[in-house]
Amino acid sequence: MYISKINISLRKTILDPQGKAIEHSLKSLGFEPIVDTRIGKYIELKIDAVSKQEAEKISEEACKKLLANPVMEDFTFEVTEIGGTE
């Protein structure tokens, strides 16, 4: 059993209005050193696969086919082995 921890973020060339709104709010609360804020998604998948390589392939295909918009978003993931009873 494996767990895939996936981070999806807007590409740097895409405007992030939600990130800018959060950044503005943080600055109004006194967090002046913050110079940029980007919002993304974090997803965990528990995968019953026979190998880490298979779990990585499943993770990548899930991101490409559904979880991330390839026009606007980039993704990274990390797959680690876990016990089967979690």
C-alpha cells in the first residue's frame, strides 16, 4: 500500500486572484514581509499497488487525466509506502 501526496499549483504565468486577495489580507494584518502568495491544492491518494513505480504511474495518470488542468496548472507528487491497515 502506498500514499501519494500531490501538490497542484497554478503555473507562474497564470494570474492568481485568490492568492492576491490572501496576500492583501495578510499585509493588512501586519505581515508586510510577505511579497507573493499563490494558492494551490493538496491531495492524498491511498493506492493499493504492487510497487512504488506502479503507484507513481497511477498518481501521474490521475493528475494528467483529472486532478490538474494541464493548461493552467503544474503538479508534483511524492509516493511513499505505508502499512496496509491504515
